[in-house]
Amino acid sequence: MTNAKLITQENRLFANNILIVDDTPDNLRLLSKTLIKEGYLVRCAINGSMALLTIKTKIPDLILLDINMPDIDGFEICQQLKKSDLTKDIPIIFVSALDNIFDKVKAFEVGAVDYISKPFQVPEVLSRVSNQLNLQNLRRQLVQKNQLLQIEIYSRIAAETEIRQLNFDLERRVIERTAQLQTEIDQKQKIQKQLEYLAWNNSLTGLPNRLWLVRKLKKLLADLNQKLGKEFITVILDCNRFKIINDSLGRQVGDQLLTMVTQSLKSEISAQKVQHIHLAHFGEDKFAILLEETSETNKAIALVQKIKQCLASAFIVENREIFLTFNIGIVVCDANYSQPEEIFRDADLAIQKAKKSSSHYYQVFDCTIQNTALEILEIETDLRIALQRQEFYLNYQPIICLNTGKISGFETLVRWHHPQKGSISPDKFISIAEQTNLILPLGIWILQEACRQISFWQNQLFSQQESFTVSVNISAKQFEQEDFITQLDQIIDRTGIELKHLKLEITESLLMNNAAVADRVFNQLKARQIKLAIDDFGTGYSSLNYLNRFPVDTLKIDRSFISRLTEDNQAATIVKAMLDLAHNLGFDVVAEGVETIKQSQQLREWGCEFAQGYFYAKPLNQDLAWQFLADNLQG
């Protein structure tokens, strides 16, 4: 309670700006009068258009928004605001006479943080407004604290580097001062030269090493920040899959390769006849190029392209041809940098982006790359917390039989509602969950929750629908777990589901990349009579041999083909071919992303058995899915 009071007192040091949008003047007067008495700055709008203009004039800290208004309803206003980077973080509280659970669910789906039913109680309004403003202010404080923490981390790194440098200098002075005899002095001077060479140069390639580069960058940055020098460019080259060469062919072959790469780089850089350019061995399989007195990225890119050409040919080591590829990060070093580590960090971010690109082997760093990296880190942290707090839930999208119009099943789709950020798209968090292995606990939770729902539905209705299935997506990481089948058996035993109602969906790339694992697991699943489907068919590298090899029941044609479907375009030809292929192999087919009656009719004419998409229904929560199921089977 003490912390809450302190936060409230701190927030009251400045007046929060609140916008009230309501087409009822009495509501506007009552709410504005009440909030003004509480010390808030209040603006009012009597319709949606006026509200949007008012928000453009000054961004409010909070919006109290009516739903039913004559020109633009509250849902549309909320959606527009959430699409804009300037207004997406404004907390919105719906204040509406609509008390239907569907309206409340829709309010939260479009991005609202709270919902107050009319007629409202003033204490309730004040409490909810205060809570949301406190949360907003706490978020701002957290951002500030994170920035301060980042500054402290960079300062500590700089201090540690300086301490190491001081220790090195002290060692050298001790050696020099302890020399007593001329012979010892000469010997120690010779040793000292060797030590200095090893300290600043790589013994294998003979190039200046990372420590030398750090010292050089510190000097350039100091001159730049004191306006004694010019902006410059740092280029980092990262060799792909070099560890595989060391592991498979031996360290000696790897050392020879590095020596040959060094000679090629030296020759190419010398041929460019560029002044103030330095080549360094940045790490085991990394090299760095320092371009002084230039900030023109086109010059760096031109050099990088020349280097790619000179490294494209095979290197001959022990009568073996070895090809190397590099990803390259380019950083324009300006006054925003104070430490070399900051340059290395941004170069590494650029390299990582280049690795993910299908068209570029190099990348010039810009702030959007860092923002993306920070967003990924933040989502990973939030994911770990969300798993503990159980912030995930499942939606179910109906799968319809095209011949009868009857529902044949559902596909389960995981959704995440963050308590502060609202709904987070699966496109954002699923890939990060895969990279961090958080997909394993999340995937088990999805499977368990889906089976629990199957158990409920089968007791209610499935006795009348023997062929009804609920599809669950399984990631490659789950599939590769040795105890996946054991975990699946335990979930089935706990929930008591009938296996005929469960269908597992995998991607076709999983078959191609994990054929041996797929063989083992598929046979175990088929022994249990669990149905299998290949999801997003057509988007990966398919193989007829693999399709024929595995006991698959269903192919799901990806929505990217269905969305471009007309009678005579290329997508139509591909879809027809997929249907013929699936039917010849004995599979049934589900078309994903059906959004129009024309698409539905065309697919039915071509013999497609099933379809799902917004034409039939959006993904539904468990209550709405049950209602859809019951209504469909009755009608």
C-alpha cells in the first residue's frame, strides 16, 4: 500500500490529459466535471471524427470512449488508433451501454484495456481511470530505468577494458624496471617485443588483432567526439559454418584456410589503393576492415562486393576444394558512439540481419535493426513471464465440408493477451518461442488444453459425429523431443479423449529436414490411430517421395494460393495440381484462407473436400466455437 500511495502522489505532480468521446452531452458534462475535480486535464469530443482531430492536436494519456456514435463507432476509432505508432500505446477504456459479452470481447480484441458499462458509477470510473494512468506512468518509468541500466552496463564494460589495459602497461613497466644486467636487459627487451607483437597481432595471420582494433577505435572515437577527427566506417566479416570445417577436417585445415583468406583480403585491399584502410583479425573466423576519414557507405559496399568476388573461388587445401561464404556488417561510426563495444554490437546485429536475408550477404546498420533486436529480447522476456502467468488461450477455427456445408472439425490457434500490451500476434511470438525453445512448454500446454476441450466436446456431441476432429499444430522442436510420444500419451490418458477426434498438423519442411525422426514418430502415431496433416502445403520444398513415404491423412493448401485464386490464373493451376496430387496419393484436402463464396464454389467444383477461412468463421473462443458447432449441426 505504501508503494501505491507513493506512485499516486508522484503521478499527481503533473496533470494527466484525458479525452472523453461520447455523443451524449450529459455524459460528457458529468464525466468531465468529475475528472476535472480530481485534477485531470480533460478534453471532450461529441463524435468519432472530432475525437480523431482532437487526438492529432495533442496525444492524450487516456481515452474514455463510447461505442455507439453517429459517424464512427468506438470500435473503428480504437482500431484506427492501434494501427498508428503514435497512438497505439494510448490506453482506451470503453464506456458503453452495450452490456453484451460479445461487445465486451470485441472491445478487448480491438485493443481496449478496460470496459465500463453504462449507467456507470463515478467511483468505479475514477478507480479504473486512476489504475490505467498509474500503469501508463509505471511503463514510462520502466523505460527510463532500462535506459539508465544500459548506460551503466556500457560504463562498466569501458571500465573493465581500461583496467585490462592498465594491467598490461603495469606488467610491461615491471619487466623493464627489474632488468639489472645488460644481457638480461637485451634478452628481456627481445621478449618484450615478442609479447607486444602477440598482444597486438594474431600469431597465425600476422594481422592486427581485436585488442589492437579496440585501441584504434578508442582513439578515433575520442578524436571524433572532440571534433578533432572525421566519421569513419567499420566493416566486420563473419565466415559462415567455419566451425564445421574445424570439426570435420581438423584445426590444421582451418588454420590454413584462415591464412589463405588473409592473403586474399590483403591482396584485394592493396589493389583498391585506398588510403587510411586497416585490416584486422577480429576473432577466430572474423575479420575487420577499418575505413578512416570516410562515412560514404557506397565506398564500403563497393569494397565489400570486390571482397566477395575475390573470396568466391574455391580454396584448395590438401587436394580438397573448400568454398567459404561470409556475412558482412557495415557500421558508419559517428558521434553517437563512445566505445568500440557499441560498434561491435551494431555490426553483429547487422550481420545477423544479413544472415536472415535471402538476397543480401551484407547489411548496413541502422537504428531499426537495433529496435528489432530489442523488441525480440522484450518479447522473449514477456514470453517467459506469460508462460508462468498463463496468459495464453486457444481459439478454434471451423473446418467445413464443402459438399455438405457441415462442420467437420476445428483447428486450434494459440493466442496471447499481454496484460499491458494487449493481443500479441502469433507472427511475432511463435518464431521467437522456436528460437528460444520456449515452444516446448508452450506446445505441451496447447496440446493439453486442446485435448481437454476435445474431452468436453466429445462428451457433449461427438457421439453423433464420429469423423469430427480437432487439429493441433506441432512444432519441429516438439517433434524432435525423444519423450514427445510419452508426453502425448500422458495427456491423452489424463483427458480421456477418443483418439479418432485428434489430428496433429506439421509443416512439410519438418518432413524434409527430419526424415529419420519423422519416420519413427509417424509410425508410433499411426499405431495409435492418430490422424496426421501436412500444414501450409506448397510453401516449402516438397518431395513426392517424402509424401508417399509417410502415413499422412490430409494436405492443407496454404492460404497464399487460395487468396490469389481465380479460374484461369497460375494459382488456380497450382491448386488444381495439388488437389490431383493429394487425391492420387489417397489424401483428403483442406483449403486454408477461404474468404469468398466464389473461392468456396470453385474449390468444391475441383473436388476439394474441406475448407476453412473467414468466409465461414474467424477463429472463435471455446464458447463461441461450441455455439457455432451446435448451430451448424442443427441447421
